[in-house]
Amino acid sequence: MVLAPSMERHGEDQGADSKRLDLLRDYVRSSLRIARLVLDEVLDARFSHDEPEKYRNLASKAGGELAMLLRIAKRALPGEKDAREIFALAQDLAPHARASHVYRYLLLRPSRASMYALAHFCLTELGVPDDKMDSVARLALRSSVSAANERVPYRMLDAAWTRHIVFGESELNHPAIPLSPLGAGVDLLEASTEDAYAFTHALPYATDFGRFPMPEEIDRRYLLSIAEAIAVKALDEDDLDLLAEVLMAPPILRLPWTPTLSFAWNVLEHVWNEFGFVPGPGLPPPLANESRAQTVRRVLGTTYHTCFAAGLCCATIIACKSAPPDETQGDQHGDATAPDGKGAMWKIKWNESSRQVQDSLIFLRLGFSLRRAVEATNFLVVRELLVEAAQFQLLEHPLFIQALELLERVSV
């Protein structure tokens, strides 16, 4: 039987999609291997007496992030072998998630219950329950002071996300959404890392990592444009943690990948394949006469978060069935002048890319140049970049809207 061309292409696409999904699942498994190392080499009880308060804080933070990763990984890895590994990790995480200091906080500080009960509720979903902890946590979340904790809007969405695991989907429809970056936008020209994180955290919290659609009144394409600008920032600063988080935007928003976000994914993937994990921020200096165990704990305790963020990103992409497109393989090797960006990791991928890919990255080039011009307060160059952005019909992009507003303020 001879397939019609369209059917033939469809079959090829399905094969490519299946291969990409298998690769993404391997990346999630890579993050789970880091999780095992964190449990065995960082959170092991034998270290709890060295610096008790530091250990408890790390156990709470890493434990909550690991529980989130396991919950989303279960959606992405439905096979029996993966399910057994996720369950084993959940069982080993449970003593940390339900430690005595966590129980004490739930009893005495119900206004912080959503933070301290997060890991417990994720573990319960994963089939590792604790009835006593569950009863106390639910009572704390229903306390008259459960909301008596001053939070910025995206942190309100964080608390609502925890509550939705317990009380249902309606918790996600939160009045803080229009006050968060999802409604108010992001001040992009000199956005801080905290500004960017407020955006990248609000997206998954408001939608349960893409399981539910964004509210209809929210402009999803506008949010995707913000994600592009944040990806430029992450690439410019070699911030793979931020990059992994912002790359959840296309699947969560249920929109196609843009050339800039596709390239950013290729950068992340290239680094992951080169190192076997996703490097985190700079490491703290070693201790004098540092032992091997201390070295392992120092490195893992710093880099684990980026690996977990990358795993969450891949699991979200799989669960939302929105894999990034395969890298375009043009006939001509790229020889375009590299954009005026800082960082090193994107440059490696740029030099490996085809000319077709390089020519498609207009926003990346303009975004880097705008960052340099703003840093130098060179408003003449800002104006020139706006003229060029107009030629590519980019003046409605929030980054260039804000650049135009900057010139209006300067002209006063």
C-alpha cells in the first residue's frame, strides 16, 4: 500500500514526536537520579546534627521541590518501572516531609501551613499517606488565620496551588491572578531575577503546571511574549535555573514555541547532554580540609534546584503534549555575526546552528542589543533598535512597548 504524501508526513511526524518524548522522559529520569543523590548524600539523617537549623531549612526547601517534581513526574512517566522509582523516592522523602519540626509548624503556625504541608500533600497523592499529619494539615489550612501571612501575589498563587491539591480545582481561580505578573505584566527593561521568578512561578501555580487552562481574561500571547524576553535575560546571564522555568511557558499557555524559545530549549538541552545534568549557580567556596562527604553535600546542595527545575520543565512539556520542535537543519552552516549578548552557553549553540536558525532569531538579537543599550543609558541606540523592531513588526511586543515608553519619559 502506498501512503499519500500527507499520510506519509504524518507518520514521520509521529515517529519524530515519539522519539522526542522518549528523550524528554530520559531527562526527567536524569532529574530523578539527582533526587536520589540528594536524599542519600544531602538529606540523610546522619548529617542532621552537624548544623541542625541549616539542615532543617534545606530539608524543607529541597523536600518541597522534590515532592513537586515527583508529583509532576508521575504524569510524565506512567510506566511501571518509573512508577516504582517515583514511589521509592516518595517513601524516602516522607520522613523529611513529616519531620517533627514540620508537625510543630502546622500546630503553631497555621498561617504558614501551605508551605510546610506542600510536600506531605504531594506524597499523599503519590500513595504515601500519613493520616495524622493529614488531619492536622487540613485543620491548619482551614484555620481562621490560614491567610494571615503577608504575601506578594505570586506567593498567594503558590499557597492556592497547595490548597487545590487538598480542596479542589476551584482554589486555583484566585483573586491574586490579575495582581500577579499574569495580569500586571513584568517590568522587563531591567527586570531583576526576582521579577522574572514571580512570572515563571505564577504560570505553573495558576494552572497546576498546565493541567488547567489559563483564565479566559488573561492574554496568553502577551504572556508568551514576556516569556521570550525573560528567556533572553536568562541566556544573557547564563541562568539555566531561570531558563528551565521560563521554558514551561509554551506548554502551559498551550501556544506554539517561538524561534527564541525553541533556541533557548536547544541551549538547555545542549548543556544537559554535555554535562549529564543542568549546572546551577556558582558554588560556595570549599571548607578548609573539606571531606568528600562535605564536598558532595556542598555541590549537590547548591545545584540540585536547577536539576529539579529542568526536570519539572520536561515533565510539564510531556504532560501538556507540547514538545519543542526539532532543531532546523539548514543546508548552510551559520556564519551570521553573533548577537551582542553576554553569557557563554548560548554562544556555543549559536555557532553550531544553521544559518536558517540564526536568521530566525531576530528577537534574540534585538533583545540582547536593547539590554546593552539600556545598561549604557544610550537612548539613541534604543531609538535605532525601535526603528529596526518596527521593520520586523515587533513594536507590539511588550519589551519594545516598554522601550518606547522609556523614550517618552526621557523626552520630557
